[in-house]
Amino acid sequence: LFRSRDVQTIAFMRYKAEIGPSLVVCPASVMLNWANELSRFSPALSVKILNESADREQLLSQTGPYDVVLTTYGLLVREEKALTATEWNIICLDEAHTIKNRGTKMSSSAMKLKSKSRVILTGTPVQNYLSELWNLFQFLNPGLLGTFDSFMKKYIIPIEQDGDKERQRQLKRMITPFLLRRTKVEVIGELPEKTDITLRIALDAKETAAYETMREAAEKALESEDKVDVNTLAQITRLRQAACAISLVEKNWNFDASKVTAAVDLVNNIVEAGNSVLVFSQFTSFLTMVKCDIEKRIGKDKLFYLDGSTTIRKREKMVADFQHGVAPVFLISLKAGGLGLNLTSANYVIHLDPWWNPAIEQQATDRAYRIGQNKNVTVYHLIAENTIEEKILRLHQTKRDLADSLLNDSNVSRAMTIEDLRYLCGEG
């Protein structure tokens, strides 16, 4: 199994290999995929994994033509001085939206890299804001979209705030020559059927009362706020966690969580029917809670668990074992495993909680629903009734993926506002 865009990038590296060494920066979850694909599709290239080197400075000093160095975004920041001192042949940023925020150290380190050619790979060039697109192009082709201030005035404000279709078309014409894109629609004929099911879960009386107390407190706290900031988002996060399990917020809560019970029952039924399932959550604390109950119900040997603390080599082994049917359940944190993993032995996917942007959930679902899948896939979205989760679903109905909007000429979504957050905390 491989991604065609990876192979195209490898072919480009092989074509220009004699000019000098290339660098691939990627999430830890796909690093070994890159090593395997490079060896498979271009054995003439020599792969060096910076993360596994005992002497990184020496490794970098000895790189030359036909070498490809692999590293992670985290190590890019820690080894910035050594990596930016090298003049690279080709630099490839995989899952490049990792540098989408221009004010982060990650973005700053990437911008300092020096190379003759640059390639970025991402399924979501814009997750929420047009400023993210500007930052990716500032790495890829500095100056193409002008300064950030000019881009803000000419495109971000007219498109995001005023819905200016003409400015949107102008921006599309500027970026299209630099894009190579294959959408899910183009490969849908090669895939089996996929069914999405929203499973609404009623909280019991005790949970409902506790949740309402938190909701009212959040609603009151947002009354005096006039902008989206860390404090306002913290209020929303508390409500989202409470919708999953009250004990995630109230540490002295000793009652069962309705969503955990429903999730474990669903997983048990899927496994008893002889199927395999991926279980995603953005909250590792909640994922761990579900994991403990699944272990009690069906046994520790029936599942794998992956989050940001899982080592690269352990990830590779778990993925291989899951693909070979060693265990039928794979619990994965959305951030650590929502990208880059091939898990087509699963024909069921469960999203324990909704994310703001449905495109991110779709990317996680695509760990199972991708080329190589030969079974019909069923995707469950677990939603706590009468909570913030239902309102997030309603936002999904109006919020289109910003990248698709630019590429397909549909209306661009706007950024999240304080009014949106008040709506999420409101009653009903």
C-alpha cells in the first residue's frame, strides 16, 4: 500500500539525486512508511533516519548525492541549527499543514531551511483559515502571495468576511499552477461502499444535570468576552470533554459514563461479528478510559493503543500486527494517528467525539477507507444528545472545507467567531 503522491515525490528525488542530498520532514507516524517506500520504489537512494542516529551532526555532515534524510517536525525544531546549515537538493514537507501557523517555532524552523527545490504534501492545505494557505506558500514559493499584511487585505478579509467570489477566483488562479490534486471522488469507483451513521447517545439524569451546570457557567463566562482566545476555547474544551464523560472534568465523579458504555457495547458487537475496528478520539484521557473498559469486556490481547507517546518502531509493529489480524481493535488518538497509517484490515471506524472540521475526521476514516480496502466500511459518529456535540454537527452542515472551496469554486467558510462559541454554549 502506498500513496501515489509519495511515489511521485520519490521519482522527483531520484531524477535530481546526483545534485545533492534531499530532506523529508514528516510526522513520526509516517516516517517508517517513507523509509520503506524509498527502499521499495528507488533502491538507488540511500535512506538515513536522523531520529535514530547517535551522532546527528556527523550524519548530516556526511550526506551527499543520492542520500535522503528523514526527520520529524519535532526534531526539525530541536536540530534547527544543523538542518538549516545544510544546502539541500530537495526538501519535502509531508503533512505540511503541520507548519500552517506562521507564529510557531515549527514554522520558523521550516522557513530557515535552504534548498534548490521544494515540495509540500498535504490533504488539507487549509484546515480553518486562509492564513494557513499563505504560510504554506511562503515556504513553497516565498513572495508569490505577497506579504502577509497585503494578503490579509486583498484576500483574507474580502473572502472570509465578505464572501467575495471574484477575489476567491483570483486566488485560485494564482495557486492552481502549483497544485497537483487527486480527490476522493476520482478514486471512489475503486473503493467499496462506505456508510456513515450518527449514533446519538442519551446522557442519564445525573450526567445531564452536571453537564447543564457546566454549560451555564461557560455561557456566563462568555458573556463578557469579545474575542476568541485561549480562555474562551478552554470553556468550550471543558464542555466537549464533559459530553464524553463528566469525570474528565469533575475528578470526583464516580458514576458510569453513558458514552463509554455505548462505545464499549458497539466495539464488542463489532468484534463478536468477526470484524475489525478503528476507534478515534481527540482526547487521550477519554480514549484511555474507553480502552480500560474494552480490556475488561473483551481482553487486553484484543486491542492496540496508539497516541503521541508511542515510539516510531512500536507504531510500525502495531500497524503490521493489526493488518495481519493479531488483534481486532485499534484505539488511536486523532492527532497522533489520524494521518499516514494504512489500516485497511479494519472495516469499521468509530469516532468517539466530533472535531470542528469534518475534513479532519475524514482523514482519520481514510486510514481504513483507502486504496487496498476490499470490504464495505461502516463509520459511526458517537454524539451525546442535547450537548455541544450536536451543535458542532450543525456547524458541520454549514462549514465547508476551505481548501475544497478554493479549488471547487464553492463558497468559502468563515473563521470561528465569539458568536459561534456563544452559540455552542447556549441552551437548546
